[in-house]
Amino acid sequence: MAHTNIISRRLNRECINLGFSGNALLDLEVAKVIAEVDASVFVLDFVPNASVEQMKERMETFYRIIRSKHPDTPVIFIEDPIFTHTLYDERIAKEVQRKNDTLKEIFNRLKKENEKNIIFISSKNMLGEDGEATVDGIHFTDLGMMRYADLVCPIIKKAIK
């Protein structure tokens, strides 16, 4: 029930997850590996793991490594989910907001530089409002995986037309 499997079934396409369980830190070596994949779309969902500093330091270079080998392939950027505990933990809420603001800022700069085929997905309502989408406030349940897939599938489908 992982979101990648749900997406694969819905789109009838192979979905490869090159995330490394908590280690999506925008390592440029990983971007080089990703750039070797012949994909219809690249989905960059690193915000939950990368720090603001890492994003500022590496995000654009990470993107450009992929883009250099795939000039026309759509690239999707996804915000950090608004997890339930951010409603009660002001420090975490501010950190999530800082991360999402940083993502938007860099994404908007790329858009202003006339980068084509880049797409931004807001995490607003990604997980619903019932608190049932995570096991521990962070890691998705099957329902959370389904809601994530519900959000991204239509966007991926449109991008790969």
C-alpha cells in the first residue's frame, strides 16, 4: 500500500522510488543516479528530510543535474506535509513553514528563469484533517499513502500526457 505502488497501479506505469528512508538530503550523487533514469516524470519529494540550509545550498544544483540530461521531462516538487502534530508544536510548525517557503522561493525563482515543465504541489489537505493519515504523526498509514496518491496521481497523469 505504499504510495509508489498505488501510483503505479493507477497509472499503469512503473514507479521507482529513489528515496532513501529519511536520507533524502539532496545529495548531488543521488541526483546523478536519478539523471540516468529514463523517466516520464521526476517527482522530487525531499522536503520532509532536507533542512532549509540543505535546500538553499543544493536544491537548484540537484534539479539542474537532472534537468541537464532531461531538458523536457516534467519535474514535480512537493511540499512538506502539514502533519497533525504541527497544530500543537509551534517549533515544528515554524520549521515546516520555513521549509515549504524555501521550496516555493526556489521554485518561483526557477519559474522566473523560464524553466519549463516544472510543477509545484502544495501539501494543503494532503493528509486530510482527521488525524488518521499517520501512524505516529509523521509516517503515513495506508490511508495516508492513499491520500498522497490521490493528490499526486492526477498531476502526474496530466504531466505525462
